[in-house]
Amino acid sequence: MTRADSLSSDLAYLRDLAEAGENAPLLGGPFLAMWGGLVSLAYAAHFAVSQGLFGLEPSAYWVVWAIFGVVGGIGQFLLVKGQREKPGRASAGNRVQAMLWMTAGLFMFVYFAGLIARLAMTGDGIEGFYWSVPMVLGIYGIGQFVTGAISGQTALKFAGIAAFAGVLAAVFLTGTEYIWLVGSASAFAAVCVPGLMMMRAEPAETV
């Protein structure tokens, strides 16, 4: 084998590796499934409290969201820890997905931190929680649609469109308690279900 043949073989091998990396399955499924499920349950529980179902008192709002924060924080830590051992993290789709959701999470943390601080200090600003529903769904829609476009997964683009449809319904219902049901259904359909589908598409082991 000549040096030119060897160089050509090496380049072909590197190209194959690059293509395999770019086509690697998305690894964010567990995160989407967990957060989509948690948000869906939290919104449904919030609606139940607002209607006084099961004898729930308004003080239960704090319990619902405290449980949401604790379970979500622990789950996020465990998922991040397990993610480090998975192959394909360097693919374009996985890099975009990781950056998008990290930025979205930071934005939502800042928003709710400011909202809770205002509520605690002034007793005013409850309307900010209602407006957070279409805002959160909009972030979900952007994250799913952009990730789907980058990775070529049409199902994620449709999930993004479903989240945008939820935004439309949530804005229309802002100020009513039914907005929480819209948020619950949208988070489940646009985030949790696609997350479960992505988990099924992940390889069982590294070859």
C-alpha cells in the first residue's frame, strides 16, 4: 500500500467516524421524559388545588411546587451523572439539545426566582404564574423544533408545533384556572412523550 492509499484510507475512516457521530441518537430523552412528566403532574396538581379538589387547601400550592423542585433537582443530578458515560454526546444534535435546554433552564430559574421574590416581599405578582404557562410552553416549543431541525427528527418538530398550539390555548385562557390543564396536557404531549420515544431509540449498549 502506498502512502497516498494509506492517507486516503485514514481520511475515509475519519469521515465515517464523523458521520457516525453526527447521526448518533439524541441522548436527551430521559431529561425530557422526566421534566415533561413532572411539569405535567405539577400543573395538574396546581389545578386540583385551585378547585379545592380532594379537600386541598391553598397552602398545598407550596407543597406541590416544593416537591416538584426537590424531585426535579435530584432527578437532574442523577441523569447528568449517568449521561457522562453515554457515547454520541459530541454529535451536533446532542450539543444543540444540551445547550438549548441548559439555557432554557437558566432562563426559567431566573424568571421564577424574581417572581417568587416579588411575591414574598410585596404579596403582589400572582399573575406572573399564569403568564409563565405560555412562556414555558413557548420555550419547550423552541427547544423541540430547533433540535428536530438540527437532528433531522421530524417528530421533534411536530412536538414543537404541539407546544406552540399549547401556547395559543394558554394565552387565550390566561387568568382562568383552566390554563393549568392546558399546560399539563401540552407538557405531556410535547415533552414527556417525545422524551420516552427518544429513550426507546437509544442503543442498549455501545458497540
